[in-house]
Amino acid sequence: MSRPDPSSVIPWVAYASLALSTSLVGSYVGLSKLLVLVFPVFLLAWLRFGMAAVFMLPWLRRAPHEPRLDGRTRGLLFLESFLGNFLFSICLLYGLRASSAVVAGVILAGIPAAVALLSRIVLGERIAPRVAAGIALSVAGIALVALGRSGDAMAGTSTWGALLVLGAVFCEACYVVIGKRLTQDLPPRRISALINLWGLVLVTPLGLWQAMSFDFAAVQPGSWGLLLFYALAASMVTVWLWMHGLQHVPAARAGVFMVFLPVATALVGLLWLGESISLLQALAYALALAGVLLATWPDSPTRPQRMTAL
């Protein structure tokens, strides 16, 4: 019996990991608007990395079959954490203080296109026309949300806030491309633990500076619980899920799953932050999700499909 064409096999587990990872990111993007009202930004980032580091200590251990870290890999791990953890978190958290969750979601819609561009330039990945069309459809669908927003929806959004969120877009695109390189040498759990540790090191001076004048006793138990969820979701669960999926999917195609980030962000804004969404915006999100299907569907849909456990 002949082996199936790899292009006709749908990597369901990898796709599910990528979709779940970005959906969780989208959820804490919205919820983190509540946290920045309680904690200063650098202190919040420091507490996030510190809490996650405790839970990820076993992930730092090198397995016997894993290669030792060379200079190139150490450098990539630093860049992955500096751009994807440190700068991304700072740009996003400060940007969210000056913009609404939905507006931030609209700007973040540009991540798939940014990932595709960098994957072509840095990784030399060939982007098939159908994948490019799916990326364009996803970006267009999310961008249409901006056209359906009323004037009130832009209240509280400044140019500075929008630029910071845009900076987070490029940080995240670098995170995807560098992560693809790292998954060729290291397992997802160890990558997650090492880049979180670098994030903790980078933000510790600023975190300690803000901690010295912060009143920890004034923080309510609910805020601590939300912070713990944020730490585990942002530094541990989402990173592991993303690296696991990225092992088996090209970076450009994985980037299209970033569409779940603004979708989840908008849902959090709708359900918990009192923001509204119109029928036009709902249709635009559906268009974006259709782009995901177009970009990820196998090249030969007429052939029998089979699921793979990666």
C-alpha cells in the first residue's frame, strides 16, 4: 500500500496546539487590561516570569539525548526572550493602557503577514499562493473590524498606544521565526523554560525598582488569582503549545493561527470588559477564520485524509 502524500495529511494535533496557544494569548491580552490597573507594568512582568519559573524548574533539565547548548543556540534563546517576552510584553502592556482591547486586536491582526514576510526573508520558506491568499484573507477579515467600530469604540486609544501595539506585532513575528529555528534543536518544554528564565533576568532590575514602592497588601485575592493565570498562561502553557505546533508546521503557515489572538481578545472584551461587537465585525472574524482554513487545508483535498498524532 503506497504511503499518503504528506501534503494531503492534516497535522491536526499541531494545528490544535497553535490555535489553542494563540486563543489563550488573546484571552490574557484582554484580561491583562485589568492587571495593569493593579500592578505597574514592570512589576507585573517580573511577577509573571517569577511565578512561571517556579513551575517550570523541571523543564530546565537537559535530557540525555539532547545536545548541549552552543553559542548560536544561546544567542537565539536570548533573542527569543528579549523580543518575544520582554519587549513584546512591555509594548503590549503599555499599549493596552492607551488603547481598547478591540483596537489592540485589530492592530495585532497584522501578525500573520509580518510572520510570512520574515519567514520568507530569514528562513527562506516558500509561501504557496493559497497560503498567501489565506493569510491575506485572515488579515483583511480582522482589519474590517476597524471599519465597523463606532467612534465611541476608539475612545481611550492614543497614537502612542497604537504604535506600541504595532511594535508588539513585529516582536511577535520575530518570536515565531526564531522559535522555528529553535525547535530544530531543542524540545518545546526546554525552550519554554529557558526563554522564560531569560525574561525573568531581563526584567528583574525594573521589577525590583517598582516593587520597592508598591503596596502588596492592597492587592485583592482575585487579582492574585488572575495574575497566577496570566503567568502560567503567558509563560508556560501558551509557549509550550506554540513550540509543539511549530515543530511540525512551517512558520508562515503557523503565523496564520495568530488570527485566533484578536478573535479571543475581542471575545474577552465582549464578555468581560463590557465592549460591544456588531454583526459586521462578527462576519469579519468569520472571514478571518475562513482564511485559516484556506491556508492550512492540504494541497490535495480530493485525496483521502488521515489524522496524524504528532
